[in-house]
Amino acid sequence: MLTGFSIPLPPVRVQQRIADYLDHETAEIDEFINYQTSLLKFLDEKIEAQITTSTSRGFDNHEATGNHWYPELGAGWKIGQVKSLSLKLTDGAHISPVTENGTYPFVSTKDVKRGKIDTINCLHTDASSAEYMIRTGCKPESGDVLFSKDGTVGESAIVGPHLDFVVASSLVIIRPNPKLITPSFLRMTLLARPVREQARAFMKGAGLPRISVANVGRLITPIPSLAEQQRIAVYLDDQIRQADSLREDVLHLIDLARERRAALITAAVTGQVDVTARNKPAAEQLEDDIAQGLHREN
């Protein structure tokens, strides 16, 4: 049985005026969205550049090294492989745990984003699978660094206190040696351009890029003093917080613009707006709407 729904059907000449109007007005909104999207890319590039410079050269004197990945380092710094800086280096479970009616958080690559670990919306496994994974070393501890090795390679996060979960094989558990490197500084080096480029050189697989645990251990990072590591990490944490705040503002503007675009289309095709009149341009109206929305929220 066929079912249908009703749509507005004005005369053809009116349809054309509506289409022309929407082409013009939505193009301005799309341009606004594209500009905001480019700001997101700029923020990411700026933060990566700050992380790369700070974790390789620090704030004081630096010197040439002759190393391919780190041609310049802070004066007196060393370099070392992740495996030599770690007390533990392993990946998560190589099993398919029971997830039906599970209660124990089972975290994979998709649950680690921008330094955060989502133990709420991740899959959950049953007690038996969780016990097996804990017994086989798939449960990270506070202060461990997670590094995604499958799919979205290079996402990382520090395991905070009071988090209780096990990880899938798509994540590497790195337990930093506290005598050599701090969790915060290690994570920052993993986000820096030299380590990302090293990881890309080790990756295999076209459809699902991946890097092995062994090759994660071979990644080379700078090693300043522990005091300098702490100083750099505090500075970068603050820079990232500021960038994340700006990022949220930009994402909010993009959402408002998309809502405005959808509302404009609905209003035009249902005759709620006079398309024959030259109204305020969409981009200008959008700015007014956003300003009013932000004012109401504040």
C-alpha cells in the first residue's frame, strides 16, 4: 500500500523565486560555516605547533643534534624510545568479550578523544570477561597513558584516578617510568609532529591503518629533566584548555548557523517569508541571531 505526504506547491514562477532566494541566502550561511570550520583547523594546527616546539626545544637554550626527527633539542636534553621510558608496554584484550547486558566498561579507540576517556558510552562487558582481561594485564592504572594503535592512530589520554575499566586491543597501555618521564610530558610528546610522523612511517593497512605495539615502543621522544617536563606540561595544558574553549565556541556557532539554515529553508518553502522582498542578507541576519542567542545564554 502506498502512502504519501503533502508538500507546499506554489506556482512554478514562485518556486523559481524561492529557489533563487535560497541559493543566495544559504550560500552566505555556508560561507560562514566554512570560515568557522577553517578556524577549527587553524586551532588544531596552532596547538600541534606549540606542542612540537615546546616538547623538543623547551623555553630556554637549544642546540643542534643531527637527529632526523629532532634536529634541535633543549640544551642538555636526551632522546629515548618509548619502550626504554616505560615500566609496562602492552595492548588490550585480543578477545571478543561478551557485551550483551555488560556492566564493566570496555574501552576502545573510539572512546579516546582529545585527551578524554569515555567510560560511560563505551561498550560494557560481563564480569567473567572483565576478570579474564584484568588477569591478562588489560586493565590500566592511574597515570598510565593510552595510545590508539588501530584506526585513528595517535589519540592519547592519561588514565585518571578512580577510573575502572579494561581496554581493547586497539589501545596500547604505556606505564611511564616516573624516574625518567612524567605521564603528562609523555602524552604531549605523543601529540607532537615528530612522533606522529614516526607513527605514520610505521603504520600498515590501507582500510584500517594500524601500528604494532612493538613499533609504538620504538617511537623516539625527547627527555628533558623531570622539572623541565613538568614546566612544559603545565604550560601546554593551559594552552590546550584555552584552545578547547575557543573550539567549543566555534562549534556552537556552527550549530547555530546550521539551525538557521534549516529554519530559513523551512520558512521559505512554506511561505512564511516573502522571497520577493530583499530582506537582510542571510549572513548578516545570522550574526544577529547568534548574538541574540549568546546574549540569552549569558
